[in-house]
Amino acid sequence: MGYKLISVVLATYNGEKYILPQIKSIAEQDEDIQEVIICDDGSSDDTVSIIKTFIREHELDDKWKLIENAFNLGYTKNFIRGMMSANGDVIVLCDQDDIWEKNRICSIKKIFEENSDALCITCLQRFIDENDNKHIPLIGGENILTVCKILRNTMFSDIEKIGLARQVRENRSTGMTMAIKKSIVTACVPYIYKYNLTHDLILGLYAAVYGGHYRINKALVNRRIHKNNTSMPMNGLNDRVRGFKRHIGGRYGRLKLLYAIREVLNNTNQCEYVNKIDRTINDMRVSLYALYNENICLLFKQLFTRNTMINYKISVANLVIVLIRKGMKCCERFGRQ
């Protein structure tokens, strides 16, 4: 067996509107959960009251623990406190506004039991709105190919191992889809603080460095999209054009992540990957410079960079976003004349 105890870590902050469906979905799992750690970051609404009432009414005091921070730590530090407070050697991460499928814990346990090298397990996500209506997003999540059962059986395996190059390229380790060994949490915390990273992306990459990142090609989490999301996905060009500064910020965040992973690789003596990461860092720096300065020629040139760690969908998106923005600016100038 690849684990002894599984802990669920749920971070909350002013989540009264959606917290009840989420904790219900945790309590109604097909497999019994030995420990649930809920870390509240100083909510000023009824989040804590709802959680306490649920724990009391369902007699969960022996397995569920509520931690109330004395002051607001922020999203990442709140999760870190919850993870470091967990007793399990496997930690399943949980946001406050999503809904789990009933077989999430069962699916996670099976992979850890069958794969002793597993360090991180992610799954697909299904997007839902404020009223639980389900959508198929343009980027990420449970896409059209995966929804189709026939194509799933012929083109996708239910479980696959994610290598480092692919993880750098795609980086789909969204926190609310993750189950990780606590040992890698302890290893990654110094990098999170040093490079000012969110916790989830570095955990997924760290597991890939050591060959222990597995993905379940099924949507086991329903991710709720609403106006108050802490981390709002950018699922299309329209989002990225309107949120141009946020798009640039996201690319800069990925660059910082690569610096952290290069340091991890230096400590493992994986020289081949260090060289590839160095090249990817250089390519991303050029791309970020071109994006920030809206340099069409340089962005076009980036499309022909041969690098297996570069996501060319993002490279194309960068070029199209800048073209759209320049077109909009031209229209504005003509409109004034």
C-alpha cells in the first residue's frame, strides 16, 4: 500500500454561499475519509457557523477538525497551514465552492495502492456555474473528446503518467483536482516562499521531476465558476484579451515556476532536464517581453521555436491576443477622427 492515512484539506474564506454543497459531497463519498482538516482564513460571513453546524449535526467531531486563523493569511498560506496540520501521508486538496463526485476518494486510493511511486494524482474537472449547470470549457477540464465514451475508450486510458516535459508544457495541476503525498508538500514549501508561488503548480511539477505524477482522465470534481472565484480560469481568447494584464501575470508566474523547478533539478543532478529548462526559461522570457511590448514580429517568430516544453497553443494565443488588441486600438483611433 502506498499510504497509511488520507486527509482532506479544505481552505475557506467567506464561502457561505457554496460551502454546504461542498462539505456534503465530502461526507457522502463512497469511501470513508479518516480525517478532514478545514482551515478558515478569518471569514466574516457565516462560513464557520455553517461548518460547525454540519459537523455537529452529522457527528463528525472525531474526524473533522476546524482551524480558525487568528488573522488572514491569504489563499496559499492558508492551504499550507492546512496541509502541514494534516496527519495523513496523503492529502487531498479541496476548494470551498466545488462539488466532488462520490467516487473521488475511491479512485485516488486505488492509484496509490497500485503505484508505489505515485506522489501526485490529478483528475479532470467539469465546470459548473452558480446554479450547478454544467459546461464544456474551451481550455482544460473535461473536453469534448473525453466526454465522448466511444472516443475515450479508444483514445484515452483512464489513468496516465505525466512526464516532466508534458507537465511543464501543459501544467494542469489545478489544486482542487490534486491528491499529493505530504512528503512533497514539506519539500516544496521552501520553494513556494522563495519564489512567491501558488502551492498547486509547484507540487505537480515536483512530482513529475521524480516520475510520480499520475492523472485520472475522468472528471471527479465539479469546479464552480462565479464572480468571486479566488482563481478564475481563463477559458478563451475573449477572457485573455479583456484580462490582458492578468494573462501577462499568468505567464510571469509560469516563468517563476520554471526557476524553482530548475533549482529542484539542480539538486537531483538531472543535467539533461536542466538544459531543457534553461532553454525554456529563455524562450518564455523572450515571449513575455514580446507580449508585454505587443511585438507582433517577435511573437510570430516564437511560433517556430522547437521546444517540447513550450505550449504552442499559448504561443498562438499570445500572437492572436496582440493582433486583436492592436486592431481594437486602430478602430478606436479611426473612431475619434
